[in-house]
Amino acid sequence: MINQTGIPNAVSICSKLKNLSLVKCVGVRDFPPQASLLSPCDSLRSLSIQSCPGFGSTSLAMVGKLCPQLHHLDLSGLTRITDDGLLPLLERLEEEVAPRAGKGLHKY
């Protein structure tokens, strides 16, 4: 059974995990505060969390911190996501993209 500690533990323990999909997991709740102490999962590239009613902004912000290499995120059917949850992900993306974008620019 997947619950609120199952997702961060799976992401932290499975160092080679590249894709994770969770659909209609009613046992999933926002991550507990101690989840921030887990090791990041540098291998996770794709995460799909669909129609899990307890997954909210706290969990999404934690995903942004624990999964720095995330390139694909599907949040279909989630109703508890707010700007507070999306902002950390967008800030991390901006930090990653800005240096790469500058490499292609040339000054004349």
C-alpha cells in the first residue's frame, strides 16, 4: 500500500528509479515534515501522480526538492495543488534553464 511515507521513501531509497506513476492512490497524503531529511533522488526523470486526492502543495514542493532531475511531471486530477506547491518547482527549473540559455548567446 502506498501512503504518505511511501512516495518519499521510494524516491529516496530507489537510487536508480527513473519513472514513477501513481494513479488513484487514496492512501497518499501530503508528505510529513521529516521527508525533507531524505536523500534526493537524482535519477527520477518522470513522475505521474494522477487522481490521488490527498496529494497537495506540500508534497509537490517536496518533490521539487527531492527530485532535481525531474523533466516530466503529470499532475492530472489533483485538486489540492496551489501556487505555493508549484513555485519551488518553477524556481528550480528557472535556475537550471537560465545558465544553459546563456550558453547559446553570443555578444557582437
